Amino acid sequence: MTQVTYQILRNDGKGGVPHFQNFVVEIGETEAILTGLIKIRNEQDPTLAVRYSCRQEICGSCAMRVNGKSRLVCSRLVGTETKTHNNTIRIEPMANQPVLRDLVVDQTPFWDRYRHIRPHLILDPANPLPQGKESRMTPEQVDQFRETPRCIACASCYSACPAVGSDPDFLGPMALAKLYRFTVDPRDAAYHERLEGIQNQKLWLCLRCNLCVEACPKDVRPAERIVDLKRLANQEIGKRERGSKHSIGFLNNIEQGGLLNETKLARDSLGLFGMLGQVGKGFQMMRHGKSLKKHPPIQGLSEVQAIYADLNKPEDIKGRERPVGKGVKGE
Amino acid sequence: MTVKVAYYPGCVAQESGRELDMATRAVAAALGIELVDFPTFSCCGSGFIDEANMTLNIALNARNLALAERAGLNTVMTICSTCQGMLTHARHTMKHDAVVKARVDQTLGKIGFQYQGTAVPKHLLQIISEDLGGAEMLRPLVRRPLTGTKVAAFYGCHILRPHDVMKFDDPEEPHTFEDIIKVLGAEPVYYRGRVQCCGFPIQFVKPETAQRIAGNQIREAKQGGADAMATPCPLCHISLDTYQKEAGKAVGEDLNMPVLHFPQLIGIALGLDPKTLGLPRHMVDPQLLLNKVSVSVPA
């Protein structure tokens, strides 16, 4: 047992100024951080609002920020934090959601985004599921979305996401990862409609920062599923939205010289009209010694172009075999 | 101790951010890192090619790594968090995804390459931290300590995450950059934004959001008392320096925050010539920081 300081962000939920309050708790290093919070509530301050239920990483109720990182406090151990944080654990409510009181947030925006993706099979009326029998899938088909069913909707990823925090248009990691699951389900008939439904900024505002991958307690790897969705969208819808224009434009850009031609990329992504807005920026950059002179093509460009000739064709994303060995963290 | 590496400067350091290449060459010479140039290296794809065609992206980077292997070099030194991420991702996929590897091997075979997997991509920050003895190796080289200044590190996502692929530092609470800042004599600023995104990936999707993200990170560093920010990623540098005026407008504040490239910060403390470090090539004049250590940037 050791003395640990819990530094908890208190919030009365009635407009008072949020402030940190310290509680010293006697607790073992191998105990869950949640155990300390419950101790505080039971022994020191019954007004502390904290949400939890199963205490075994299944219900997803107890996500909050632990020393800045979004985590489930039922599975995060005291010792993992105290060693590197001077015996102190700073606890704040999840980010990107309004605080109701102390460590309890209003998850409405999170669930609204989940509902938006229609998280259920959409069937073709002309091709209904077999009645009275199971609708079978091959192990390979199931393997296409093996990560997403692990999701317990704890919203850790949503709390960790800087795009969610900066733009209400973005659907966020969890909703998009769940949506991906339906786009590769052979029983679902709304493939095109689903991909159309997340254009443009609902999907393309993902920053690929991978903070959601680190925050996820179940290794759903939302950022990677979002890249999968972008690939599917690029194939299905093509160069229509800015995000697609940018990634497909980038792909073509490198084929021409081997290295990026920054000016040409801006022109391809923004269009001629959008480029006009960038002219001033170009002058500013040159005035500050930023060269916009493009570099000559790389040596061995023909090798790069041979790679393009061989591989620059639609990939079979939905049918691809996926490597084994990537499992839940720590497996 | 000297190391010999295949030098992978990446696109930006060869175009709009040439000051990064200049500073890298100067600092590498001072640290005993021998850079071997490869005019044959192609772009890493920056994550965007991966969104359009995964296999093609892996093949491009497998070729880059194979070029270094062919020259007998085991380290590919990057100076961009994003290049580091993409090259490492390719190496990881070639190791763990037999289906993609078979397809890529077939393509590379046609142009006379055989990918072995012996060359490891490593960022300069990683080489200093892991191979050259850590931040302490810099201590005897410091000629002009940055005493009295506060510097905010901005890591750039792809050097850190996903951690099970990158296997470097801590993905959410890293310390290697701050360790170096301390040895150089400055005080590091710890702020949430240091491990977050600079907004660059969506600069062309929704500029106002990208700039608001950048603006928030700079503002937070400023609130922490930073005299300057420094980043190991030239794409972050574009968001934080090149577009700082727009970022300031997006958050309604005149930010005026110098942003240095990682090797420039080291170079200043090592007493290298400011012009050789490319210090006059920034949108926000780094003089604000340099005044505090009595260095002047030539016009």
C-alpha cells in the first residue's frame, strides 16, 4: 500500500468554475485507479460524481482522462501512472463532451454520431435473409471486420480525438470504425449509400494522428479502419471530394517526378479557383526564403514508374486477406 | 562514435523547407553522423498515397529501403516524423503481411530489387536518443547553452503512433525531445498539444479547421511560456510556421511564435552559424528566441 494523490477536476455542473481538488488515498500499485475513486467517494467526499458499472472492461462506462490520456479507470492500474507521475494521478472527465458533474459527461453527441451511421444491417428487399436459418459467412468474410465487434462504445477514442474537438462535422473514430464494419459485411446492401453518407467532412477530417488507436482499450484501431474507409471511398466515388482529390492527386503527383511537387498538389487539390487564394501565400513564402522551385525528377524514376504500371490499379480491398498476429494489445 | 546512414531528407526538406536539409547536414557533421545521399529515393507517400492505394505505397517505400540495403546500409535516417511513420509502416507490413509482401516482392523483382528487411528507418531524434547515447551525448558539444529560454517540443504524430508499429518513446507522454531540450540548456514546456496533430493532413480538406487546430497548439505553447516551438516534422512546421498567420486569425490571437526545426535547435546550441542552419528562412522570425541567447540572424 502506498499514499497516492488523486488530483480530480471538480465541476458542479451548474456553471461554477472547474477546479482541481486533491485527495490522498492509501492504495496498492496493482489496484485499479477506479478503486481509489470509489474509496474517495465512500470515505472522503460522497458528492464526487463518477460513473462505472462492470469494473472489468466490458461495459465501457468508466472512461475518463488519466494524466491527460483517455482510459478506462477499471483496467488502468495505479502503479502504471504513479511511477512516472510522482505518485500523483490527475483525473479529468473525458474531453469533447459536456460535463454533467465532476467526472460524468453527457454522451449525447457521441451517440448521435453513432446513430447517424445507421449501425445495423440494411438489407436488399429483393434479397432477404434466409428465413428460419442462419445467414452464414465464411471465416474470411468475418475476418474483414474482426476488430470492430470488440468495441464497447466507451468513447475513449472520441475523447482523445483532436478532429472531433475541432470540428462538429467529423463523425469521430468510433462511429466510422463501426460504419466500416457494415461496408465490408456481404449481407449489407447499402454499400454505396453508406460511403456517400459520410462525404465529405464526416470522413475526410480524420487527421490520421492515431491518438484513438492508443486510447482504445480493445485495440479496434479506429484510425486504420478510417483509412480503409477512405480507400473504399476513393474507389467507389473517385475524385469528387477534396479529400479524395488530395489523396488521388498525391498518388499521381509522385508518379511524375518521384518526389512531391508542392505547387502542383495544391492546384490539383484546390482547383484553379482555390489556387488563386494561395498566390499571396506563395509570394509570402518566397519573401521569407522559402523556395518553391521544384526539384528535378529523381534518378531511377523509371523504377518508380514501373511500380505504378504494376500496382496503380484498383485493389481488392474487401476481399483482401488480412495478416494474423495483430490482436488485442498485450495478447 | 560515428555512424553511417542512408540519408532520407523527404520532399519538403528538398523544396519549400530547404532550411531543414541545411541544418541537418551541419548538425550531422557535428555529431559524427555520416550521411550518404540517395538521389534515387522517392517520396514516402505522406499517408495520402496509402489512402489511395495501400500496396503501391508499401512498394514505393520497400524500394526506398531496398536501395539502402543494396548499398550495405542498415539505417535510413529520416528527418520528418511523417516519413519516419510511412517507412516504418512499410517495413512493418512487409514483415507481418505475407499477402502484401508477396505482391510487392513480385513487383520489385521486375525492376531488379530483392527486399531483405535489413534496413531500419530511424529519425534523427531516434538516432540521438537510442544509438548515440541519448541526450547526454550532446552535453559536451554545447557551446552556446539556451539558458533562460523556454522551448515547446511538438513531436508530430507519426514518429510516435501507432506505438506497436513505431516502437519509439511513449506514444502519449514522450520525453526524448524534452530530454534534449534540457541538455541544450533550455527549459521544456509540457503542454497537451505536444503529442497532438498540427492540422496539416486536412489543410486542403478544410483549411479553417486545420488552422484552428494549429492555432490552438501554438496558443497553448505560448500560454506555457514558450519562447519558441521546435518540431522534428517539416509538415508540422508548415502548419505551425508557414500558416501561422492564418492559424492566429483562426484563434483570434496574434501568435508571433518562432518555430524551429529539430536540428536547428541543436545547431544553435552547438554554436553553428545561423545562416548555415537556414534560420533566415522562416515566416516567423526566430530572432525573438535568439535575442535571449545573444545570436543574431543575418538578413
